[in-house]
Amino acid sequence: MDDDDYDVRQWDVREDCEVRQILDRIADKWSLLVIALLDCQSLRFTQLRREIDGVSQRMLSVTLRQLERDGLVTRTVHPVVPPRVDYALTPLGRTLHQTIKSLVTWTEEHTSEIAAARAAYDARRATMES
């Protein structure tokens, strides 16, 4: 699709729209981090939890379950004691990883500009509130 053919209004903004639901899921901060961490490797739940600063056990469980439901992550249970569960990206999940990598790269390249914009905004707000 050419940029000239792109129309943001093609996205249905209703809450029950499939595109919106999928975007809500994959753009979630925990989902982005899980997908990034599972690039080229499978990880156990405890490894993911240790790597993702601030995620609760419940939130990680919910995120992994949703990503599995969407076909982005596979869950493999190994019949050992104690049980061992590994998570990995599916082929579909791996296609999404490149897009996430581009987003992270963009963020890294523009961090100083965003920091400057935030500081300028905060200064303007402080002046207005004085």
C-alpha cells in the first residue's frame, strides 16, 4: 500500500473492532517487552518475570495468555517435577518482532528530542500555574 492510499479512517474506532483489539494487545507495554525478550529464544515464566521490571505475576500471566490466544506465543509444558513451562514466539510473533524493533530504534534515536520537548512543556506549565 502506498502512503498516498493510506487513510487512518479505514480503522474502525469502535471498541468491538478487531483491528483496534489487536492493536490494543500488541501495543501494550508488557506485550511489547515479552515479544522483544522472546526474540530468538524461549524463556521460562520465571525468567520473563525476572527480566521485566515492574510486571506482577498476575499481569505477566494475563499477558502471556492473551499473546498465546492471539497466536503470537506458544506455551510448552514439560512433564517434569516441578513443572517447567517455556514460552516462545510463533512464526507469526516473529514477524511482529521486526516492527517492534523498529519502534524501539526510533525511540532510542529520538530520546533526547523527546526529553527536550518534555522539559519545555513542563517549564511552560509551571509558568502558567505560577
